[in-house]
Amino acid sequence: MPIVPDVKNWTGVLERSCPECGFDAAATPYDTIPGLAREYARRLTARLALPDAVTRPDEGTWSALEYAAHVRDVCRIFGYRTAVAARVDAVDPRVPAFDAQGLDAAEAADGVPVFSNWDQDETAIADRYSEQDPAIVAAELAEAADKVARALESVPASDRGFQVRRSDGSTFTVETLGGYFLHDVIHHVHDVRG
């Protein structure tokens, strides 16, 4: 049985705590997000050292390795998206099946940048998450988590209200984008640890 694609709109976690992992974005100060991202990435990388890291718990659930590869790419993409939202130079993270072409502030009719879509399930297939080396993924995840943490730390408080939009119309500020990102990381650590 293949993995069922996740098509849920997770933006609700910005208004209420996640019923699955318990993360409460509204109660998480922005300045704590970078440190928490690094901490939870460390928890996930530690899980990759265990012998069953490459084993799926059942046919419909990713292995710890696949979750870690996904979180690595989440960090890479949200580092890029943080830069877009903060109106600083954004470098394409070169994640397979991710198209960094959205609309920057100058191109958008209302001056609010628009992110391109990311099909995370397509990335998992294109990048063969299940076939990657756990030690390499652990190192790449640690690096990506630190990079996105530094991107979040670099945004001055005066710029955290800048808006950005997803192609489905969901609007974020730099601050809410940080909370949305952190939920993804924490939620997947919860998925792996149960």
C-alpha cells in the first residue's frame, strides 16, 4: 500500500493548538522558534542512528528516515520562503520537485509575494527518501535546520509583519510563517516518536 498523500490544509494550527502533536503556534514566541527548530531537528537526527530508522512501521506510514528527509526539505524550503517573506535575497533551495518560481513583491499586483506550490509527496518520490543514507540525511537535516534558524533570527522585529501569500490564498506574516514551519518540524518528530 503506497503512502496516502497529505492534502490537509494545516494553516489552522496558527489559530489553535494541533490536536495531533499539541503544538500551539500562537503561544510560541517568535524568538524561540530558531532554537526549537534546532532542538527538534536534533531529536529527529538522533532517531536516525537507531537500527530501525529505515523501516516503515506499516505500509502506509513513512519510516524515520523518510520523515527526516522530508523535514530536511521543509527546512530548506522554509529558509527560502522566510527570505521571500522578509524581502531579502532568496536562493532557490534546489529541492527536487520544488519550483521556486512564485511572484516577488514587485510582480504581485498588491505587492505581497506569492509562493509557488510544493508537492511534498512528489519530492519524496523524486528524491527517493526511502533509499537515502540515514547518516547523510542526519547531517543534511542538522545543516538545513541551522540555516533556516539563522534565516529566522536575521529578520528584524520591525520586518516580521511583512506579508506573503501561498498560491491557495493563505496569507502569512514572517512571524506566522515561522510558527507554521515549526509546527511541521515538531509534528513530524511526534509522528516518529508517537
